[in-house]
Amino acid sequence: RYKNGMITGVELMDAELAFTQAQTNYSNALNDYVIAIAKLEKATASKLDQRFGGK
């Protein structure tokens, strides 16, 4: 859309920033999830996959 003149350079930069922020938020959420799983496994002294019938 930028190459076709449908959006401005500022709009392109805003979209790129929003994308980068979304990637960062996703990465942080995954990290928080892994930490929460580890804490839960430590608190219950078992692996979650064992508690829920996993391998």
C-alpha cells in the first residue's frame, strides 16, 4: 500500500511500530506462561503433562 501511495510514510512507520510492539507483547506473554507453568509444577511437585494425562 505504501508503494502504491495509498498510505503515508508516517502510517507505514506507525504500522511497523505496532507490529513490533505486538511481537514483543507476544514474546513476553510466552515467557510469562513458561514461568507460570514452572511455578505451578514446583508448587505441585509434578509435571503438568503428567497431571493431565500427557506423555
